[in-house]
Amino acid sequence: MKIRIAACTVLLFLHAFPVFAADEKAINAALQLFETMNMRQTLSRVIEQITLSQIQKDPALGPYKDVMLKFMDKHMGFDSVKMDFAAIYAEAFTESELREIAAFYRTPVGQKAMQKLPELSVKGSEYGQRKVQENLGELRAMITEESKRIQELQKK
């Protein structure tokens, strides 16, 4: 059975980051931001949408939906990634900035953004995959040309 790994790889890549040495106050602000963002539910929805998208692309995976969701929840569920994500956010933003972001997500537009972002992320990923697939012939031709060029350079 061919399991599509692309979406899983992206999520697992995010989990591979170690907890960085970051300001404890910024870490706490990030954790509070996650609560404001309903990160637990959002991440769960993202995992479910990615899994369903993969099953839609390969219906043979349908019987394994629950197994796939269980695996993803174990390795990418909120409890598994929250401290790593908090460290990533704390490295990228100051404590003050994290509090400002949380204030935005408490607004109606911020709440709407949180509702729409998982779906938009999946659609964006699917779009990117489709564009690459549509132009795969061009990529292969470019690789063939580059391979020839490299071989010519090695002969010299």
C-alpha cells in the first residue's frame, strides 16, 4: 500500500525541532496564546483534514483512517508538541509580541482567522502539490539537462 507521506512529513518536521533555550516568560506567553488560539482543537482539525485529504487521494487508505488519526494524534497532537511549539514561538516573538498576537486572536476577525486557517492550509498544500504535478515534466527535463551539464563538466 502506498502511503502518502507529504502531509505527515510536514507536521513531523515541525515536531523535530528541539525545545530551544527561550525566555520562560515568552514560553508562558506562547502557551497562553495557544489557549487563546484554541490550538488543541485547531491542531486536531488540521490533522483530521490532512488525513481525510490523503484518504480522498488514495481511497485504499480509508480502512486505516482511525489508525492514521491515532498515529498523528500521538506524534502531532497538542500534548505532544505544545512545549516545542511554545519554544519556537518564543524564539520568533518577544513576550510582548506574543501577548499582542493573543489580543488579536480574541477579536472576531482573529477568531474567524483561526477557524479558516486549517482549511486554507490544506487547500494551499493541495494547490502546491497539484501545481508541481502539473509541471513535473518540466522539472524532469530541467534535471536531465542539469545532469548532462554536470557530466560534461566532470569529463573536463
